[in-house]
Amino acid sequence: MAKIKEYTTYNKCRFCGSENVEKVINLGKIPLAGGFLKNKSEFKKEKRYPLELLFCNNCFLVQTSISINPDTLFRKYFYFSSKIQTLVKHFEKNAKKAKRLTGKKGFVVEIGSNDGVFIKALQRNNIRALGIDPAINVVIPLIKQGFPIINSYFSEKLAKKIAKRYGHADAIYSFHTLAHIEDMHDVARGIKILLKPNGYLAFEVHYLGDLIEKLQYDMIYHEHLHYYSLYTLINLFNQYDMKIFDVEKNNLRGGSIMYYVQNKHLGKKGVTKRVKNLIALEEKQKLDSPETYKQFNKKIEKTKKDLLKMLNSLKKKQKKIAGYGASGRGTVIINYCKLDNKFIDFVVDDAPAKDGYYIPGIHNRIYPPKQLIDKKIDYSILFAWPFAKEVKKRNKEYIKNSGKFIIPLPKVKII
């Protein structure tokens, strides 16, 4: 492991320490997925980093070859969960489940609380809640409004402070953040300390099996340090005398999974059939083989060619094209496929905070969705394709005016 500028390069596994790792996926040099630029003067200073995935032949963890300083990634963050109604409903559903599992006097801690959407859902269900998040621009306004959030990274050290001040947690939740953390051993120790002996951890991440099956290279970016299989996580939590007792797959973000973890001997819940079934499925998908990921790398090159072929055809017909969704997914697709102004005029996003910014790398300007109608855009590449149903509902006028959406993954098509 060697320090190079503002990131760390790894030549061994971050979970088990094995040096028996190999590069299996390479997307080239890509800018930070959330590194949106406010002014054109920032373009020259922008940096690109290698985006490669390593496969550990010992514990089967899929991981980025580098880890960027977390302050660079998360202190100023441009992702707002509350702007996506599908997620708002998802958080409400999980808050109600947390109430059933923890009881009337439950205390729930959320790692990576973002703009407080889950914390608010917990409070509506009369659950004592505490959020933890490092994003200054997102969290400080919420703290000033009185929401119970700590502006910090979760760690073993912080877990001790929380336990002393607030008491031990009945449950710890995390939604799409535990794949973002370089030292998961520190996090696991913190979770062990903060949880009550019979408490549980529930954490949702993008599921590796779905990423591979659906060719979701757009979920590969620098802040996503780890891509988990069940087998890999079983090995990790075994080290802390904890076990995964249940899993719940869902279609959010193109395929996510919630893992439920408890102490091995003090946890009260039995291991479900879903856990055993997922182990069997992963064996069938060969998630324990580097060849699976090397084949994936070849397949995504084809999706890139298919998208560019369609865009070139539309441009020859003088069609106007824009992008929809200034997200991490959008950054990756735009830069991997090099979708500059030859292909798309601009990108739109539903979050007002992104209006006027520029996409990392290619520097497409970001506008509100109304721009699709104002500029009479014929086709919009839906970078937020997992939320296609919600996006179509929000943009009925655009569709009424003959606007169409292009789905870039897993198969390029027009809807």
C-alpha cells in the first residue's frame, strides 16, 4: 500500500489482507462522480482518477484499486435522497418495520443519514433516532433546525461516545453507505460496541449479483469502494462474532439488498431460508470467480458501442438530445462513453441545488427538467434509469410534446 497524492493505491485486499488480488474491470480515468463544478474556472483544476476493480481470490471481495480521501468525496455532497419519492416511500416502509422490531422505546442510529429523510420517518413513527453523516453542506442546515444528527464519520471512537451519551442502540441502519467506507473493520468494531447485545444491524447496499447481471457499470465509481457478495460479508462479520440472519432484495437503484446482522450467541432471530437460497444463487452466478468480472468488462464495452451507435443515428436525423439525472450514474456513463456536446446539449436534474453546475469531466451544463420542453429536446438519455417510472410521471408534459427517453442499461432502448 503506497500513498500517492490524495489517494491510496492498494495491491492487497482491504478485508482479508491477501495479496492474491487481480484487476478484473477497468473504466479508465474518471473524475469524481459527485464532483459537480460550479464555475468554468474550475475545469482546468479538475482531476481524474483510475477507476479499476480488483478481485480478491481469497475472500472474493470486489473492490476499487484506490481509495480517495473521504473528505474530498463526502464533505461537500450533492446527493439528496428526499428528492426521489421512490426512496422517500422506501424509508417510510423501513421506519415502520424498525418500529415493529425495536418496540415503542426503541433507539435507532443511522449511519449516513444524508438529508434526514429516514430520521424524519423514524420520528414520525415515534422512534428515538440519531443520524451520522459527514456532508457539511447537507447536515449543518438540518442540525440548525434541531434534527438529531452528528456531522462526522462513523467509527469505533464515535460509537463509544454515542453509547456513553445516548445509550446503546436497539438497531443501526444504513442505506447505501457501508460500501463507501475504506476501513470496514473499524466500522464493524463500532457497530459491535454501539448495538445492544440483542440488537441488530440493517444495511442496504447495491447488490453485486444484480450489478453483474444487469451490466450496471454506472454503479462503479470511486466512492463505492466495495461491491459485496453475501459470502464476503459472512466472512467479515464472522470475525466479530456476528452473523447475517436475513436478507431482503429489492429493485431500488437497479437492484439493492438489505442485510440483517446480529450477535451470534445473543441475537434472538433465526437464520432465514433467504440467506441459504442466496448463497446457492451466488454459487450459480459464479461470483467467486475472477472470470465472471472479466466477462462483464467485455460486455459493458458492447453497451457503450450500442449507445453511441444509436446517438450517432439520431444526430444524423438532426434530433436534439439531452441527459436526465445529474447523478453518480450519469457522471460514469457520460465519461465512459464520452458524451460531450457532440451528443448531448445539456443535462437536467430534479434537485434545485444542482441547477447551474456542470457534470464532472465532460462539463455538460445542468438545468431544471423544464429545459427539456423549453429547448424542444427530442430524446433524453435517462441516466436515472432505475427510477424511470417516477421520471415519466414527473415529465408528462415533455412526453405529451413527443419527447422520448433513452434507457442506456442493461440494454439500450427507447421508451
